[in-house]
Amino acid sequence: LANKLSLPMASKVCCNFPETASHLPEGKAVVSGCPIRPELMTGSREAGLALTGFTADKPVIMIMGGSLGSGAINEAIRRILPKLLEKFQIVHICGKGKLDPTLNNQSGYVQYEYISEELKDLFAMTDLMISRAGASSISEICLLGMPSILVPSPNVAEDHQTHNAMALVNKKAALYVKDAEAQEKLIPLALETVSDETLLKQLGQNALTMAYLDSAEAIAEMVTLPSIDVVVAAMVGYAGLQPTMRAIQAGKTIALSNKETLVVAGELINRLAQENHVAILPVDSEHSAIFQSLVGEETDSVEKILLTASGGPFSNHTIDP
């Protein structure tokens, strides 16, 4: 909704992929990439092995089903877990409420609903990533050069995760399985891939070529330009705080277009806004008229900006500013 309301009046649009830029009005797109937490670049393989109790002599497959977890991916993994554990070790990020207690204490297998501080170490020891294809996940895979198989969620606006995935697949930087085919095809492809050192190396190297190293700083510089008055920020997670705080401190009006925003960083954002006398405006169906009046034709004196990091080509998905 934020994209659709803002795009006609936006002066600049920050996005993840060159493919997205080709679907935006000429002169508006800035390919900035999506900010990720800097500490994710500092993981230790040894710390990951110690955390999980894994050994160094078996490859590690990591499964991430997005913030809510993926029933299709979870089921595909659990269905043949004993066979997988004969040759591989599995880190399984299941999603909230999706743990399977019957699988606890299995050697070579660990499961988490969600993990934050130690995620960097789990990434560092991973030989193959199986993941959804959200913008943050894609950015992490590229910045860390992780070989991956992407299983886009079908339950997202405009199928944007498939567009995200194909941006990598088309450059031989990831492999791809449709969600509807995950039960049948995901595990055979994973077993084949993780056993092919040449393919793993190629996927990782190609992913690295698609990484944007300083996304947060690039966006932070954009939002502080004197010509920018309104910043539309989607999900202000940890990685997006830097540009958001810079925008607030520069006195910009902040429009928050995701209800999760204030859950993730609400106290800090509200405090900074109060200290800097900045307006915080929610952008949803209930407030769309207010938002439109702020950035619409009625306010011609405002240099308008839509600041998002969209998923695939002109998707409706937005993530950290």
C-alpha cells in the first residue's frame, strides 16, 4: 500500500535489485541494497559448532523458513530427517510455534523457533542454506556468499519472493524450488548440491558479486538530503535503524508503513521522534487518506520521497527503509 500511494509523488526510490529499477519511473530508482546487521559478517565457525554440538567432519545444511517459518519446508526436512543425518548436520530455524519436541536431542540436529545473537555463528558454519526469499534473507545470502536453495513463499503480495529468487537464479547465484514442489524436489536437490563442491563454490562466489556492502549508510545519506521532507519507512528492524534515526535527527517526517515497526523498535523510534519534534505517521488502510494528503498534490512545496527497499521487480513488498 505504501508503495502504491507514494510512487507517483516520490522523488527517489531505494531498492534492492537492478531488476526493480527497470520497473520504476526513469530517474527515481536508487539501487541501494537492503541493510543487514553488520555483526552477521563476524561469525565464527568454531563458535557455531560449539553452540550446536556439531562436528567438523560433516557438512552443515541450514534451513530458514522466514520469520513465521514454513510448513512446507519444515515437513520436507522432517519427513526424511534420519536419512539426512546419515551424511549431514542440520540447523533448522522452524518459526514461532513450529518446533517438534519429538526431534529434540537428536545428534546432528538442532531446531530453534528463532535465533538472533548467535545467528552469525550459525551462518559461518553453514555449507548450504535452504531459505525463503525475502529481501533480508537474500541480502544476507549475498553478503556472506552462502550457497543457497531458495523456496519462495507463495503467500506474499504480487509473488515478490519469486522475483527476488529469480534475480539470483538468473545469475547462477542460487538454486530454486517452487513451494508447491518442495515435498518432492527440495531434499534431492539439496543432497545433490551439498555434495558438489564445485557447484557450492560457484553459487557462493556468484552471490557475493550481487552484494551491496554499505546499504544502511547509502540510504542514511539519501534521507538526509535537504530536498527530502517525507520518508516512508516500511519495517524498521535493527538493520534499518541507522537510516531511520538519521532521518529523524534531520527533522524529516517519518511515515511508518508496517504495523510491526513499532513492535520491533517502537520505544526508540518514538523517543527520538519526540526529542526531534518529528511526526510519525502510520501508512495503512485506515490512514491512507491522511498520508495521501501529506505527500499528494495538495502539498506541492514538499519534495517527496518514497524510501523503501523493494523485493522483486516492482513488488508491493517493502523492508527496512
